[in-house]
Amino acid sequence: MSSRQRPSTTFVDDYLAALLAQASHLISSEFHKVVLAKGFTVSEWRALATLADGPAITVTRLARIALIKQPTATRLLDRMEARGQVERIPHESDRRATLVRITAKGRRTVDSLIKLAKEHEMRILEPFGLQRADDLKQTLRSIIAMHEGADPGSKASGRTDGAAS
């Protein structure tokens, strides 16, 4: 037993994957109440947030980052495209792949939620201080970068940032 582990802790109290899942669920659930109150589904929020300020990405990558199954992502994008929030464009070098990007209307739609998400994040991280918050985010980005390579095709867009939950 390591000197850091308390004898009374259970396995999941000290297991990284369990701690990450619990923290993500708790924090995301808090913000999802805001998302739903603003008339969005969680999947719409995640998709728009993922696309908000980046380049066009493949539907596969969007689904992976936004934690949406690919068939669900395709149906979601159909609805969002019909509302003018996203657009699909052909991939320049791979005719089998479709890229998706946010439209100006989609960006206007999600801007207020992004502002609220940033405020929510600040309330969560403030007790830890700026440096610890930045260190935590960098550590999580490193973990993601190290492990996303295990998923074939995950480097399609070159983006390594995470989706908003």
C-alpha cells in the first residue's frame, strides 16, 4: 500500500478511472441542468461546444469527443443541420469521410451557453487556485493524448482538446 493511500479507502476511492468518472458525472450533471433549462439536449450542447471554435472535423471525431454514438451523432447532425446550426462539407482527401462545422447561427446559439459553462468551471476550480487548475487541465490533456491513439482514426482532425460536458 502506498504511503498516499489511506488504509480505510476502498479501491474505487483511490482508482483514477473511478475518480475521473465520478468527478465528470457530478460536474457535468450540475451544468446539464442549465443546458436543459436553456432548451438544449445534452448531446446538442456537446456537439455545438465541440465545434464552437475549431476547424471542421469528421463526424467520427465529433462523436468521440462529444461522447455520442456515431449513429446518434448522424441523426443529431441531421436535426442541427436542418436548423442551420451546423453544416456538412466533403473531406478534401477522403471521399468516404464527411466533415462538420458550426455555422454562424450555431455559434450564436451556443455562445451564451459557453459563457455559462466557463462561469460554472470557474466556480468549480476557484477553490484550487489558477495554477492547480491549469496543472489539472494539462494533466488531463496529456492523459487524453496518450490514450486516444488506442482508438483507430482518432487523430483525424489533429485536435486534442476535450469536449465540454
